[in-house]
Amino acid sequence: MKKLFTLLFAIASATAYAEPTEVAPSVKTPTSFAVFIDRASYDRCREAVEAYRAAVQADGLGTYIICDDWQSPDEVRERILALASDKRMPLEGVVFVGDVPIAMLRDAQHLSSAFKMNQAADRKKSSIPSDRFYDDFDLKFDFIDRDADNPLYFYYSLRHDSAHHIRSDIYSARIKPVVREGVDKYEALSAYLRKAAAEHGAANRLDHMFVFCGHGYNSEAYDAWAGEQVALREQIPSMRRSGHRIACCTFETRFPMKRYLLQHLQDETLDIAICHHHGSPEVQYLNGYQDVSDARASIANVKRYLRSKTVGYDDAEKRIGDYMNSLDVPRSWFDMSDSTRMVDSLYNRELDIDLLDIYEAEPAARFVMFDACFNGSFHLDEYVAGAYIFGRGKTVVAMANSVNSLQDKWPDRYIGLLACGVRVGQWARGTFYLESHIIGDPTLRFENAESVGGFNEAMTLRARDDKYWLNTLRKSDYPDIQAYALRSLSENRYRDIVPLLVSTFRESPYGTVRMECLKLLSAKHAPEFVELLPVALKDDYELVRRMAANYMGRCGDDALIAADVEAVVNAYISNRVTYHTTDALTLFDPDKTAAEISRRFAAQPEAAFGESNEAAYLDRVERGEKSLQRDIEYIFDTANPQKRRLAEIKSFRNYHYHRAVPQIIRFAEDASQDEELRTAAVEALGWFGLSYQRPLIEEAASRLAAEDASESVKCEARKTLARLAAY
């Protein structure tokens, strides 16, 4: 027994201090790729790892295998930077296989699309798991510490002298097995890698897509849904050919939608599935209660709702009484029997897709995009995207979000590149937010159906070549090639980029190219951007109109008031555009906005239909101003609870009341105020990057960064300056 213990100790020691294993590419290719893997996964899955590497190399991408007992993300990043510095075969991307350290990022919420959780909460939840730590070389972080409960979690804070925008130098992906009872994760990992390797050997043209839109997504705006369908066919011209198909449906197509959607996702001819819906780590939310007009069905919905809100609560009787009074319903509508409980449970079970449904299915779409919150929470044991790729079907790669995600973004940006032989990872590199991740094999690509030669390699090798991108822009008829060329020129700070974007916006027949121009112009601090917004607000493509409406409120320039009011009064076509234009009414100067509303209705009284009337809009503007002034007074009053004052200050991150900027600055510069609150005020000002008040904020931040203020305030001021410069 003593000899056995000695032997086991020797083996454990040898494993713990083993030298890193590095296998260099065995082929010479224009670019390279690297597999980073932990030692236990490599030892248990070596044959499958090497089969995967061989398949990737056979597809023309020289591949490293780098194995170690990784002790921190910094070790991994250092090795990535070393590989990237080798110009003989420039590094295109990496994949993290198994248990590779996870960077949990803090103080970087502005790099996400929507995440704004209070960081005083549990840091496992208030940090963002993100591989931008690895693939964006300009981001800089300070290490905080390692999690005591989960040794894979490492916490970092974004530094003030870091870049404050995302521009990933390479792509990255995660192949991290789900962990569930009865399944050996190493066997699951080996099975997945063999599946991915086999897919590389299968010639597959992108000719079948499926697009789904769930309950509550994008305000259920039909105009937005129709616009996306038109845009996808514009982005992928080959889809107009015989034998090619984009199938589209919404949660209203069938009820319940789950079985119908699962049937589509298991179609073995399916190449790409785009899933727009809400989500959690374990669930794809598809349906709410069925939309019905029949009286009996409506009553059944109400009863079901009431039971869900009252049964099982400690204060059930109080809740029942409150609902009876507020909704004027009888007591009998709350009754729950054993049979009713079973019926409710089965009904709710059919509304959404959960992990059990996925494990039992065989998802076949080679690539699935989850445009949803939390479906890509790869830092957890079980997560939706992981269930798809590690399932029995043919899905080998997904794009998903590790935390919550904004709806009003552009998830289909550059999607047409996938029909040009571009690898999924290369495509995703142009769409990354802090929370977005490729889950699975990022080297998957479809056949080049559009006769676009060498574009995948050009995205790495010609990234800084303005001459190449100008020539590509002029010669290509492919919308997403044009859009990516414009992006490259913009990132390279091409000297004539602003007039080029303006002229392209005005002349391009492609909605997606116009959207690209508008998005790039938003970061140029040019007057031409403000001048173009009223034009964009009347564009044929709903996403251009929607983003123009959003940008108008974030700019707050008086020159945009008339266009915004006109859209509010007349443009009840898209729910989402109307949401943004109506929301912006309270962000502009209230007196000028009220005057324009009155002028518009005096000139066009017939516009006052339904709730869209002068009094309602004027009241909205007045209430918005009163609410703002109350909030400002509350923030300055030191007698009020600090927690509530802090929440009011942080609310300016979401609501850009441009006229409040001078007061926020005054608060931030008031040395008598609490340091935490002053720091929060400086941080809130960093969210006003598109505001007409931006020069005023820059002046104040420069003063705060230089003066003898607290280190916290000075550091946040420097960060705000960097953020403003990045817009």
C-alpha cells in the first residue's frame, strides 16, 4: 500500500509540473489556428483532438495544439500574443477546449450591448464571462483574484488606459462540455471533436436557412420582421436561386411553437438557424399565452395567469384579494385542483425549449445563432448553446451570449460572408460584443457559393491595406463584401472615410450597406452624421430607421427635434421605431420639443388619431421634465439614502438627458459629495458618447483627471475620456 501511494504521488507530481505540450502545424498555410486545451482533456481525448486538428489542416488552416495545466488567463493570453507575433503564418483564431481559464470581467459594462448590473451584487453574476480578454489585444486589465468556489473563474478590472471599444485581432471560441449527471464529459468532448472533424470533410453549400422570431422580440414589430427577411436575401444573393431556401416563422405561426420549431431544427438539410427570442442559460423562451379572441379561451388564459401569480405563495390569500379587487374577477378563478395543477404544468412545459428538450432532440443545423440573453453562458455547467453542439445531431457551432443582450443591435451583420467561404469565426470577429461568443468549432465554413475568392484570408492578411479595401468596395457587387470593406477603411482611419460613407449611404441600393454607413458614421464625431439622421429616419430598411431613431435620442441635438416629432406623429408603421422616437421626446430640450409638437399639430390636425394627440405628447414632455428635475434634486440632497441616490445617478447610463449634463458635471466636481457617488456620476457621463454635450463632458473629465481628486474619481475620469474618444 505504501508503494502504491508513493507511485500515485509521483504520477500526480509529474502531472502537476509537466512541461507545456506544443504541437506545431504540419502544413504551411497563409494563416494559422491554435487549439488551447487543458492537460486532463488532452490526455483523455488526445485521439479526437488530433483528428480534429487533421481535419482543420486538411481544410487549409495550419493548426497548433497547445496543452498545459493553465493557472491563469494571463498564461493563455501571453502564449496567444507570442503566436500572433509570428508573421510567417499569421494567427487567424483560437479555440479553447475543455477547462481553459475563464476571465470574469468587471468595470467594462460599456463594452457589452446591454449588461448594467450593480457590481456590488454577487460577482459571479455581476461580472461578464468574456473571451475578449484573449482575442482583443488592445484591451488591458488589472487582475483582482481567483474565485474561491470555482477555480476556472478569474476576475479582472478593465483599466482606464485600455482601449474602450472592441476590435478583436483574432477570433476565439469555446468547446467546453456541458456537465450533467450520467455523462462523462471527456467522452462527450471526444464525440464532439469527431463530429466536427467529420463536418470538415463534408462539402456543404449554404442553401437552407431557418429564421425564427419569438414572443416579445423587437416589440413584435412586423415591419422589423419583414425587413430582416428582405435583407437576408439581399445579403445572400444565392438564396434567390432554385433549390435554395430561407424559411421564416414566428411564435404565432403555430401554438404552441416548440414541437414545430424542434422539427425544423432537426432537419438534416438545414445549414443555418437564426433564433431571435428571449433566453436564460437553460431555456429558449418561445411563446407567451396564446393570443385568442374567443371568450372561453380568453377566460382560460386569465385563470391560468391568476393561478400562476397566487398559488404556492405564503401570502396567497392577500394576493388573491388584491387581484380580485384590481381585475374585478371572481374567487373561483383562482381555484387549483390536482388535475388543474397537472394541466397547467403540461401547458407551461410546451411553451419553451429547455435543456431536457435539447438533450432528447438531434439538432441538425450546422450553425445556430442564439440572438437571446444567457443562452451562451459557457461558464456554467449546463447552457443552451453547449447542449446543442454536444447533442446527438449535426450542430457543430453556435453563436450565443454569456449574459443578457440588447435586442436593438444588428445580429445579421455580415452574415452573407458565410456564403463566400468565410469561416464562422472570421465572420463573428466583426460582430463581437463583450458577451457574445462562438461555442463550438469556429473554423467551420460553407462552400464558396458566390465566387468570391480568398476573402477569408484577406480579412487577416489585408486588414490594414486601404488600397485593397477601396478596390474591393468599387469592384464587388456583393453587399456584405462592400460593408466589410467600409468597416476596414473606417477602422484604418482612411482619411476620406466620412465623405465616402455619406456618399455611399445616399447612393447604395442595399439597405444593409446603408446600415453599415450609418453605424460607422456614428463613431466619427462628424456633423454629417447629424445631418444624415433625418434622411435615415425615412429609409426603406426598417433597421436603418430604427437605429436612426435611437441615434437621434442619443445625440439630443436641437436640429433633430422636428424630424423626431414628425416621425412620432406620422410614422406608426414599426413598433420599434415608434418606441425610440417617442422615447426621445423627453431627451430633447423640453420647450423646443413642446413648441414643435404644437406647430406640427396646428399644421396637420388630421394627424391626431387614437392616442396620438397633441395633449398626450405635450403631457409626456412635461412629465419627463418634472421627473428629471426631481431626480436631480434627490441626487444632490445628502439627507437622502445613498443607495437610492446611487441608483438615480446610474439611471443616466440608460436615459441620456442631455440637458442634465451640466448638473451631473457639477455633482461630479463637488468635493463635498460622497466619493462613490462622484465616481458613479463620472462613469455615467461616459455613456453620453453621441451627445451634443460631448465637448462639455470632455472638458470636465480632463479637469477631474488632472486635479487633486480621489484616485477613484481621477481613474474614472480617464476612463470616460477614453470611452468618449472611442465613440
